Amino acid sequence: MAGVTVSAVRKRYGSVETIHGVDFSIADGEFVVFVGPSGCGKSTLLRMIAGLEDISGGEISIGSRVVNDVDPSDRGTAMVFQSYALYPHMTVAQNLSFGLRMNGNPAADTERRVAEAARILRIEPLLDRRPKALSGGQRQRVAIGRAIVRKPEVFLFDEPLSNLDAELRVQMRIEIARLHSELGTTMIYVTHDQTEAMTMADRVVVLRAGRVEQIGAPLDLYDNPVNQFVAGFIGSPRMNFLAAESLGGGRLKLPNQGGAEIGLAAAQGLAAGQKAVLGIRPEHFAAAGQGNCDLHLAIDVAEHLGATSYLYANTKVGEPVVVQAAAVRSAHAGDRVAVSIPAARAYLFDPNGARRA
């Protein structure tokens, strides 16, 4: 096993730079997830670690070895792709062993490794089947098993669950987390799904436009986002953002909310008249009168999911607000509701740089 260090790494395609001096370190045995919107550079960064993309600047180390000029096959990594890429004419056992056989690995050791991977992934009954006889989840297990038999120092996963339906995605998230617990190997996982990142990672690297916005444990990112982008990306549904203006002395008014006011410690340093953005997560609203600032909303859509409900609403001026409420079964589109913002649950952001205030 080995850790991974990325130092000032850049990627250029001609005159266009897509990765802008990225720095981070991944500890030996850590499970780290790269997350961000499409086009943010997370897959490109993973491919550079794997050696499938050349780097334009900086340094990548796996363990104590700089691997900038090391062939992908010699880096000690194994990659699992979105596409299963199984050989259709081979059985599961033959797919698992193919790489080892091509490298001249001893037959007895190959057989032992295949059996061990099948045990870990619980696919022993499938070893004689061909891919066409497998479900999507079973095919993905085989693809992961093909990486396991190589005994890599670092596992690399590039959106491996994207082709699965919702139920299988949940099941495979659990399987991959269990796999990491059993193997204890360093794993780097790429996804655009923040739910996967929050549920699987030891730490999350949030990327935007080829830059690292924040790195931290999932709950650290949820509780303490450094800027409005991270606050909006981590958490589902996303955080609500409301226009605000300082009244001085730590008081804010919400001009689009009928002039409602709220006092925040984070607003103490704002001069009167200074603009800001107030953030509040859907699950942090309180009942009307129980917080520090009441909002009056018109419901556009009500989603009732059993244990909880999501109310998609608007203020009088059309500012969108999403409210999570426990089993509000009586709420319907067209209804008006009142909710309250607890000051202790609110966030404040600079509207220009969108940094946390």
C-alpha cells in the first residue's frame, strides 16, 4: 500500500489549461473522493495519477516514488472504469485472471488470487458464467475483482456506478465501502454525485474548473463550507441562498423577504449597506416563530416522501426556497406557509468572491 501526493500539478491542452496547480496528499490506506460538476477536471486528475494522461507541470508521487515518467503498468495502481469492459467470450474466472495470465504469473498464484477476489466480492457462484449472464451489479463486481487480483498499492475508481440503477448504486456503494474496510488499500474515487462522496469517503476533494475548492471530511464540508460553491454543492437538496444587506451592528435585512431582519455574529464586521448572501439549508428551518427571522412562502411543488417532505417554494418576489419538513402531509402546491431561520443555523457569504463571511 502507499499514499499519493500531488504537488502543483497542471494540465494543458495547447494554450488551454484545465488543471491549475492542484496540491493535496492522500494518506496510506485512505479513501478519498474527487467530487465536482461535469467538466471540473476530476477524471482528468485521476487519469494523470494513473498515468493515462501526461501532466504539463508539477509532480505526482505514489509512496516515496515520483511517477511522472513511470508507465501506467508500473505505477502500482489499478483502475475501475465506468464501462465494465469485460471480455464477452470469457467466463468470469477467465476475465479475472486475464491480466495475470498475460503477464506470465504462475498458474497456482493466479488461481489463488482469483479465488480470493471472488470470496471478497461474493461472486464465487458466478465464476463459470459469461458476462451476458450477469446483472449490471455483478458485472461491476467482476470489473472490481479484475483490479483486486493485481494487488495494487492504489485503487482508482472513475465513476464506476454511473451505469447502474438507483437501487444497485446504493448496494454497490456499500460493497465498495466494505471492500475498503477489508483491504485497507488506498482508494481514490471520482464521482459527480455528492451523495456517493458523503457516504463513502474519509475525505472529499471538491473541485471546480480545475481548482481545489476545499478538502475535508464529509461532515466538515457540510458544517463548515469555505465558500458558496461548496455550500451549494454539498448537501441535498442544496443550501438556500437569500440576498441580504447589512444594517450595521451585526444586523441584516433580507430585502426580498419583505424587509425581514436577523442578527448574525458573522455580520458584525459588515458596514451598514454592505451586500451579503445568507445561506440556510432546507433541513435547518424551524417552525414559524421558533427562529430568529420568519419567512412567508408560496409552495410551487410539494414532494412527500413518507418520513419527510420537501417544499419547493418562492417568496413574493420569486426568490426560490426549499424547505425540508418532517411528514408535512397536508401541504400542497398553491398553499402558503411560514417558516423561521434560526440564527445559529445560518451562513453568511461575500456576494462578490462568494467566500464565507
